[in-house]
Amino acid sequence: MKGRIAALTLTLTLSVCAAAPLAAAAQAGAAAAPPSQAAVAPAAKVTPAAATAAAPAAKAASAKVDSQPAKVTPNRGITIGMFALIIAITMGVVVWAAKKTQTAADFYTAGGGITGLQNGWAIAGDYMSAASFLGMSGLISLYGIDGFMYAVGPMFSFIAILLVIAEPCRNAGKYTLGDILSFRSSPKVVRGVAALSTVTVSIFYLIAQMVGAGKLMQMLIGIPYRVSVIGVGALMVAYVVFGGMKATTWVQIIKASLLMGATTLLCILVAAKAGFNPVSFFTDIVNNPAIQDHVRLNVLKDAVPKAGMDYGQRFLEPGLFLKSPLDQISLGIAWALGAAGLPHILMRFFTVPSAKEARKSIIIALFLNSSFFFMISIIGFGAALYLTPQGILAVDKGGNMATLLLAQHMGGGAGSLGGDIFLAFICAVAFATILAVVSGLVLAASAAIAHDVYVNIIKDGKADQHLQVKVARITSLFVGTSAILMGLAAEKENVVALVALAFAVAASGNFPVVMLSLFWKKFNTAGIVSGLVVGTVTALALVMVSPVMTYPKKVAADAKKIVDTLEQKQATGVALADKELKTLEKSRVEYEKNKNGSSMVGLDKPIFPLKNPGIVSVPLGFLAAVFGCLLFRDRRAEDMFAEIDVRQNTGLGIAKASDH
């Protein structure tokens, strides 16, 4: 136990250390680059005179930006063909898996017959979402090193899982989070609260994926948002209802293989274009006039260049996106602990036949995820260099199309056969990514409802295998249908807030009670309930009043500034360009639409200053669990600790894997 606590401390230290450069940057302002960046050849400092001299280069860069496509335009025939191929392959897997899914163990955990290698690929497939594939590369392409901070987070989270909870969870549980927590507590109460927490995390994460899927399909191939959400939802339901965990596992393996292949190929093409020379690559980024112009005007809002400021080097320094050191530390805590509390990740430990295979699967997943996010970082910087931030922003303000644009560019450009094929392939991989992630989430939520609530609370554990599988399938259909309806209703919601909610709740509610339940002798029912409730409610409440939510009056205020600036320009007798006239009209509409609005909870501006609540909600979750336990002692829970301690370290009492 001491070794595991030390491992967790190391993980948290690493995540906070990742935030340290940001704190230094916030304190030092525009100070010189940190020593870790000394390998990058410094560019000349930008002074007003130098900026004037660089004007021709900036104009040339602007001309290059104008040559970029105004939107992602994949070849519809090739793209739909690749989508159809992926659907056909995965549906074939479902048909095969359906024949082998007979018992509750088959449905929830594939009978425990998944190997460590297969499970490692499946966990990687579960974790590498479309938000990672498209969103992180876009963040890096627009904000530089701050986006890289997001990319390295998964490495820390899987260290926590590997060293602290993978083996004990595999040995102590059966199908769900409720199985782990209810062993030495009041089972019905704990299962009910654990099921509620699992469904909360899964639904928020699921809605974010559904909204992302709808908007992605709408943007790429022109399929209406509603049709896209319903189509993705129907496939998701089919995978889970008919194939259970075995089908979901193989869909995730196929998706992870495609995603790693696509990412590796794109990363190699970017490296080849840079001559496989990292120093030259980052020197070109620092010296790129378009990147310097983007940092100065779009990020730092410096209308006139500041003397001594190297805007290209600033792109490789932290603080452009997450300006508060506390925000970075809070994000690090959520990254380090959030994945270890995600129900669909915890559920995967039960699919392997032994604790040894569970550890092996996490090692493989750690390697795959680390490789993937490292390559995503190269792709993001490559997009900034070869497409320019201005070109990416012209297509999508959030930068989410950066990977797709880069694939088209590296394949030969818009309209070329190579560009169309490579772009279609990347689009199909993104589609497969969404299908795999939502399937795992539906399975986790349906297992919590069917196994914990129906079988163990309503039926008191007295349900035969046929009934359990039937209820699990009906529940999966219900969860999938609910996800479709909520995805349709959440079309205009901020999906970043939904993902933040999922990780914050997992880190603040689920992780503390899992840790304490496995390793603290005095932990009991009161501690589990108080930890889950306080951690979950605190995380939910803080995110709802944080800056990640949409505040219409702030949107209106920003639009009003644009309107006033352009109207003042008109008042001086200057004729506005067509683009400026469109911007003026759009800003007027935005102002009228939002001037009297409020956030989802009725606020005009955020109350909580941080984008991620982890730095507050995680300690509160732990404290609530500890105090709840100490206030209501349970001698039975203490007496049973020896048994669960033996089980989690030896695997005694665990069912053997089914023969598949």
C-alpha cells in the first residue's frame, strides 16, 4: 500500500511539475525563454523597425493563407465509400460477437477472455477520442506549447492507473464500479450512488461525443446535424445491444489501429517535410512571419509590436491559452486522476483473465497513448507551420479542422487525388473514433443501471443469466436512445464544458472513494456516499459557474466592441471592405441575439475563475470521504478489510475467464 501511495504522489508531482513552467511564465510575463527551450535557435527580437522590415514577408504569408481552402472539402464519393467500408467491417464484428454473447459475463466483460495485448489496444481506443485527434492538434496549432500541456496529460493519468489501481480493481471487482465499492459496505445504498455517479460521468462524456459527431459529419460531408447524430446513435446502439463487450472491444481495437496508422503516417510526412530535423523544424516555427503575426494580433492583441518581444519564440512558451498558473495545476490534477475514475476505463480491467494481464494492458495502453499524443503534438506544430494559424482559423475558429487540412495538404492539396484520398481516410478514422468511444460509454452506463440497480437492488441479486442479458440489452437501448435525444437537444451547447464535467466528476467523486475503499481499513458506507455525493456535486456546481460555460452577455459585449470599431471607421469616411461589412452585420446580429441572455444557470459572468475545478473539487471529495467515514464508524467494514486486501493482492475468489 505504501508503494502505491508513493506512486500516486509521484504522479501528482509530475502533473504539477508540468504546470510549473506556466506559473513561471505568468510571473515573468514576457521574460526570456526557459532553459528547456535553449535547443531552439533564437530568432531576432521583433522591434517596431524590424516589424516594418518584415512587412513584405508578412504579406507573402498572408497571400499564402489566402490560397488555403475556406473550408474542408473532402471528395464526397471517396469519403462516403470509406465510411461505408468501416461500418461494414465493424458490423461484421458485431454479428460475430453476438453469437458468442450468451451470459451476463459475456455481455459486460467478454467473459474475462480478452488478452492483455487486446485490452491494451482497446483501452487506447477508448481513450483516444475525436476530441484528442482533432481538438488537441488544433489547440497546439493556435496556442503552441499550451496545447502540448493538454497532450501530455494522458501519460500521467495512465501512470496512476498502472501503479495504483489496475491490479486491485481487477481482483476486487466483477463488472462495475459498484462491485468494487460494495464489497464491505451496505451494498444497495452504495450501488445506487455509484450507479448515479457512473451514469452522470458517462452521459456528459457521451453528449459531448454525440454533439462532436453531428457537427463533424455536417461540416465534412454535408449530412444534416440531426441525421448525423441519429445515424451515429443507431450504430452505437447496434454495437452494444447485439455484441456487448466483445463487439465493443474489437471495434475499439480496429479504431485504435486505424488511428495510430493515420497519425503515424501524417507525423512522418510532417517530419519528412522538415528534413527530419527537429531543431530546423522549431526554428522555422519561431521565424515564421504568419505565426509571429498571429501571436501578436490574435492572441496577445498587441496592435503595435512591443520592443524586445520575440513573438515567434512566445509561441513556444506557455501562457497563451491557460494564462493562470492555477488553471494549469487544476488541469494537471484532473488529467492525473480523472482517467483512473472514468467508469468505461475501470470496466476494462474486468475483461482480462488475471491481474498480470491487467497490468500488461495498461503498459500497452500507456505506450500507445504516449506515442499518439506525442505525434499529435508534431501534427499540431506542423499545421501551424505549413498551414499557418490564420489559414486554420479561416476554416474553423476552434482549430478543430487543423488535422484534416494538414492531411489534405500533405496528400497533394485540395482537389488532388492524393489529397482527397488522404483526407477521406482521416475523416473515416475520425468517424470510427467516435463510434468506438460512444460504444464504450453506453456499455458502462447500461451496466451500472442493469447490473447495479436492477439485478442487485431491485432483484436483490436473484436473476438468471437469460434475464440479466435481456435487461442489459434493453438498458443499452434506453441509454443509447437517451444519448441521441440529448445530443439533438445539446446542438448549441459548449462541448468543452461537458468533457470538463466528465473528467472533473471522475477525479473528484469516483477516484477518491475507489482509492480509499481499496487501501484504507476504516473506510465504510458513509465515506463512500459522502465522497461520491460531495465530489460529484462540487465538480458539477463549479463547472456550471466557470468560464467554460457560454455567457451570452459576454458574447454580446465582444460583438459590441467589433460593431463600435467598424462603425467608427465608417464615420471617418473610410469605406469598409466586403469582409468587414459581413463581419459588421454578423456582429450586430450576435449582439441583438445575446444582449439579454444569460448562462445555463442564469449568470451574466462566471463566478468561479478557473476553467477546471479539479484543484478545489478533488480535495473536497477526499475530505468528505474521510470525514464521513470518521463520523459514522462501521466495525463490519473494518473486519472485512483483511478479506478484500487478500483478494486485491492475490485474485482469490475471482471467476475464471470464459472459453471463447
